[in-house]
Amino acid sequence: MGLLLTGLLGACREEKPPLTDSTSQVRFSQEAVAFPATYVGASREGSVRLVSEGRASARVEWDPVPEPFSVEGLPERVEPGGEPSVKVRFDPKAAGPVAATLVGRDEGGRTVTLRLSGEGQPVPSCPTPVACHRFTFDVVKEECVEEVLADGTVCDPGNQCVLDAVCREGRCGGRERVCDDGNACTTDVCSPLDGCQSVPAPPCPGDGACQEGYCDARKGCQLRPAANGTFCGETRGCDLADVCVEGACVKGDPPDHFVCAPASPCQEEGRCQGPVCVRPPAKVLAPGWKYDAAAEGKKLHDMMVGPTGDLTLSGYFTPAVLGATEASRVETPVSGRRCMLWNERLLCMDVPRQGQVSLMERATGTPRWSFELAGARPDIANRTSTLFLARLAVMAPDRLAALFEAYPVGQDSRTQCRLYYLVVLDAMGGMVSARALEDPLLSECNHPHPFGLASDTVGDLYVTFSPTMNTGAPLRAGAPTLVMAFSSDGVPLWRRTLPFEGGELGLVRGLLMPEGGTEPLRTSDGGAVGTLPSKLGRAVATPEVLVPSPEGATVNPDVVPRESTRLRGYRVPGLAPAWTYALPVGSSFTSKELRLGTWPEGGVKQTLVLGFAAEGSKPMLVGVRAKDGSEAFRCELGYTPRSVPQLFELGPGSLTLMDGATTCGECDPPFAESKARFQRFMLPKLEPAEAPWPGTFGGPGHDHHEDPVRAVP
């Protein structure tokens, strides 16, 4: 019995593990896993090993791990000598730091822990896409990825004149809106911002041979005999004249009161009294309205005249004065730099705050829309310390060029290094394109600046950059000049570096007219087309004739103009000399500013080159016929000049003149920080010309755009 019990007891003892091996010890190969910052929506994985320090397998029970962590491969039993790998995953659901602990318990009640930590990183903003594109942030690549939308996707063309717009090969287009009010005596136009509009049609032309034009609402322009006695030819004497009789042009003895000499802004027309053409004496043109910014203590030194004659005065970061000539004028509550007119609105740089362009209602200053590059393109903002606007130019009714300037990241306004970004906007302020401008000239830290910016009839854009000769506004241009060309969508076309100093740009019939150069350039490739005897200056141009500024004249208050007595016209595009106009002895041109206007003579609108001269101490307004260089009038202006005429604009039946500015007018921005004087002269029948390049800044509104309308010769 005793042996058997002993054997049985012995057998029972052999089935139990040895007492020295009854405790298992399990741990992770590391105490913690710290995941790097991870974008929300992305995930990161890591692995750790489970290590058993005992000689027997151990069962472990694991607590669930809280989100945003998860674990794969946790074994229920850990074998001695095995080191199973466990995957740990971090999937952040929100931005911010987060931590958790993975806990397990073995058979002995001991805990096994692994500390987990990570930080969710917010997904960064991507650039605002242009039409028919979109940006998404790829959390795997950790960058914004641009994608072209599928053809047929509905899109916003940013143009009220385009209907049913869809994407085609990454561009937004549709069918043209047709506007027709059923009245042949109106011109039906479509404004990209406002849709269909009807405006009075231009007067119907006659045939020049005693048939005058008139408009029938159903049939449109028609002809009828001109009134008997209407002048119709070259002969205009009081004994013999070409006059209309029963619809035919004949030579005859004109009656008394026949108009034998055309009127001018300062002199009534001459009329026959017997054989003598009697004309009243010329009168001095007196200003009908004045605004002296110096007396008002306001920095105003720029002006825009609207199509109806409304006047806006503005300055360098100074609130604009809307409707300046009216008793109910409005001072805008916000300030901006350099304003212009576009789509019947006021367009200003850096309004309502730095780095924006805003389109505002002319009567109230209420913003229609604003565009801010830093918000639309955070990637650009991250590369710069400060973004602001350098220049604006109209490319078309539905295309606007906004040229942004910036300091490189980490630098402030003391730097002379610059970055430039060309942004094309549509009529609604939507971004069409945005690109960085790069060139060796732009990489030099001498504050390269876009002194010239203009576009042609197809909307292609031309920019001139030059180094500056000073620090702080206004900036004076040096040499050389970089000329760059871009398509209406902002795509680079060509570039050239030329030896002249920078300045404004003009355009006419495929020719670029750089203010500081003597050679007009082809818009197709930038090649020179002939050489003129003097600088182009602030030239004007009809479709047939180019007229540079008077040589030696200036707009700067600190420069005495050289004696300048001639104005020259050149045929375009060949640049053959067309005519030379000479002032009388004792007179000279005083300002390089020119404008094109129209004046009626014998029932025909004549296009005139308008400029300023002086006869001794008398300021004179001079009108020269663009077709042949003959003088139409010289009228004395009744005011005492403070400086040479520095800026002037034409409105319907009016001329508004600025003088008295105290800083450089051939810089950028012109006349910055000045307190100028403004005067308006009422000149009935004098109108702004419809011509490719009617003035320095593109005519009324400074729109920098070549007008496609053919001018009256």
C-alpha cells in the first residue's frame, strides 16, 4: 500500500511544472511609441516586439486601446523564446496631441504596458483653383495636388456674357450671350459684369457729299439731303464756297452768315458779312471748378474721369474723393494706391487692406468684390513676408492683370530684393492664373520695378521692369529694361532686355512704345521697328499716326523743360515721317503730356492731338489735327501755373488739369505724397477720342489697354 501511494503521489508531482519555472515575465521591446506629427486623415504605423523572459508560455489578456490608436497582432499566449511583432497604428481624427496606454495582464496578475503618443496635424489650405481645376491635399504625398476637371463639368466663367459654361480641356467656356433690344438706333452690348445693356448708337455718318446720316429705329442708319448752304468741300470763302444745294455739292456765292471759319474752344465760328469772314476775338478759357488739395491738407495727386464726366480724385494711400466736382461728393472710408476705371467701376490697389485689389461702385465706394492673393494662394504667402500690389492693367472687359510685389520670406521693407507674381482675374474677381515672374534682372537686389504695363486689342500683356535709382516711393527708373510679354491667360510669350531707362508703355497696331526708348518694338517678338530722333515719351496714337511727346518737355516739378517748339507725327506701322507742327516764334511746349480728343469741324469730327504750350507767361492749350499736323486752335488758359501741366484728362465737353504736384511724375507711383491742384475747364463739343492710345495711361480711367475702336482721322 505504501509503495503504491508513494508511486501515485510521485506520479502526481511529475505532472506539475517545476516550482522554479511557474512565473512568466512578458514585456515590450520598448517602453513607448511616439508617432511624428500626422495630418488628419492620414495614418502612420510602427511595430514593437513582445519579449518573454520566462521558460514557460504565458497567457496575456489585453485591454482595448482607445482611438485614434489601434493594435494588430497581439497574441493571447506568449511562448518562451518567441518575440512576436505587434503593429501599432495612429489615425488622427482631429488636430492636437493625444496619448494612450496599451495594457495587458498575465496569469500572475502583472501588467504589460506600452505608452502611445502622437499629434494630429491640420490639413493645410490649398491654393484657390482656377476654373476647371481643383486642388486637394494628398496626405500621403503631403502636398497639394492639382487636378483638371472632366470635360463637361459645369463651371463659372466669371463673365455674364457667357452662357451654359462647361469645362473643355481645362478651360471654362460656353456660348456667347446675344443682346438685342430691337432698336436699330441703340448699340446693344454685353458687360461681363452686368450682362446686356443698350446705349445710344454713335451718330450715323453722312457720305461727305451733301447727304447727312440719321437713324431709323427699324432700319438703322439712313441718308437724307443736307440742309441747303451746308459746307461740303475745300473752298470756304465768302465770295466762293462749296455748299450743298438740293443734296448736291456745288460752288456758289454763299449768303451772309455762312460759316466761313470753324469754331474753336475759345473762339466762335466765323461768318460771312458780304465778302468778309468776320470772327469774334478769342476769349481766355477760365476754369469753372477748382480743388486745391494743398489748401485742403490732403494728399491727392491722381484723377479719373468717367464716361459721363464724373471725376474721382485719389492719392497714395489716401481716401478717394468720388464725384469731386459735385456738392454731394463722397470721400471713401478706405484708402488705396493707384486707382483706375474698369467695367464702369472704380478699381483700386490695396483696398480694403494691403495685398488686395477691390472693385468699387463709383458713386458710393461700396466694394463689388475684393481679391487677396495671400488667401487664394497660401503657398505664395508662405514664400513671402509681405504681399502688396505693384500695378494693375486692363487686358479685356473680362480680364484684369494684377501684378503683386513681395519681400522674400524673412525680410522686411528695408530689403531691395523683390519677388513678383502676375495674377489674371476675370470680371467677377475670380483667379484665371497666377505665376511667379523669374529673370536674372528680377533676381538682382536693386528693387526691380514694373514701370510699364499695358495690353493690346487681343488682351496680350506687356510689362517693363527696370532697376530703381532710389529707395522709397516714388521710384525713379534706371537701365536696362526687361520687356516681358504674356497671353491673356498669363502664359509667357517672349522677353527681351534693352538698354534704355524704364517708363510707361503705349500700344498701337502691333507696336510697343516704351517711354524711355527711341525704338518702337514689335508686339510679336519685341524686335525694334525703326529708330526715332528722340524718345517716344508719353506718346499718343491713332490707327494711322504715332505722335511722341514734345522733345525736351517734362512733367517733373524739379526739371526745367528745354525749349521745345515742334510736334511730329509718324505713320504706323512703318514709322515714315507724316508731318511736323511748329509753334509760332516765342512759344514752346511745356509738358510731355499729350491726349487725343475730337472736335467737330464742318459737321465732321476731327481727331486732335492736344498738348500744352506757353507764349511768354501765358499757358496755352494747343490742338493739332492728327491727320496732317495742321493747327486747329491755340487757346489761352486763364490761370497762373504752379508747375508745368502734369496730368490732364478729357471728359464730355470738359478738360480737367492737374498741376502743383511736388514729386517726380515720371516715377512710380507718379507724384506720390503730393498735394496737387485740380481745375476743370468746360469746353463744349470737345470729347475724348476713341483711338488705340489716347494718352499716357490709356486715356480716361488709366486703363492701360489699346482701344480696338478705329479713330476718326
